[in-house]
Amino acid sequence: MTGSLWCVGVGPGDPELITRKAARLIETADVVAYHRAGHRPSTARAIAADLIPDGVVEEELVYPVTTGEIDHPGGYHGAMAAFYLECAERLGAHLEAGRSVVLLAEGDPLFFGSSMYVHDLLAERFDAHVVPGVTSVSAASAGLSTGLCLARGRAHRAARHPPRHRDGAPPRRHRRRRHHEAGPHLRERARSTRPGGPARARLVRRAGEP
């Protein structure tokens, strides 16, 4: 009987943002795998370090390239395609042996995550699952207490101060703004768009860290 693959999101940085399901799977895994760059440890593993059991088999999946040059006939994309095939082969060997494999992913596995490529390669042959995680986008929004789709202008004022009925007549209908933008505090601006005005944005780094 073959094992199961679990692509598990561990959140943006704060270990307390790991879901209960993700924690349970990590603690009971036969194999814990994670990607990392060649010049530094895995961030995903660091987030989940306290949950990884002693003696568990660990699979480090080291990227062949991140920002530098690569000597590969297919260039960057060719090198990464070959790398993901290698990852699938290594993890597939554990699955063939009946082991449960947890592949850690920063944030959410399907939100710009390397694990989604490995998942697609293995899902046709093995039992494969995805456990969502808190993304850095959500953590940044929560850290600033600012909505991601904050309505501005008339629609925002109408939401805060609903129109009143007058003489029994229905309230005047307000046009719904068709365009909303990400909360202005989630963007970095070198200066305000209004001359002399205060900056309306802050840059968030590692929003999910404690």
C-alpha cells in the first residue's frame, strides 16, 4: 500500500499561525520535506521546527538556482523543471514504500508555492492532499488592521453613514463604486501623492512573525 502526500502550509512566519490540522500532520509524518535555497536554511522548516518529531526522515529539496545564473541547456526554466522532477522522484520513492510524506510550504502551498508543482507531478500516481495556510497577504492586512479591499470615497462614507428615509420615501440609491483598491497602508510610497501631504503607506516586512 502506498503512502499519502500532504502539502502543508505553515503560515507566514509565526508558528502560532500554523493550523491544528497542519500541526497534527507534521507531528505524525514519516517523512518531512521542505524546499530551501542553497545559501540559507529553510524558512518553512524553521517555522515548524517545534513540531517535527525526533528521528523523522527529512528531505531537503535545495533549489539549483534562486537569483544567480545557471548553467543549464534550458536556462532557468529548464533547470527548475528538472529540479521539480527530481523532487517528485525522491518523494515518490517514500510514497511507494508506504510512508506518509509532509511537504512544508511557507504561507499557503498553492499561493506561489513550489510545492504545488511537486503536488501536480505526484497527484496522478499517489494519494495527494493540500492543507491551506495563512498567507503573508492576510498577515500583513491583519498586522495593520486594514482591509484588503477598503472602499474609498462616497461608497465608504455611505457604508459608515447609511442614508435616512425622508417623508417615507425610499433613500436615494448610491452608485456602487466599481473599483476598490488594496488598503492604502499596504503599499510603499516614497512620498505622498499630494505635495506636502503625509505619507499614507507603510512597508510591511515579515508581517506574520511574532
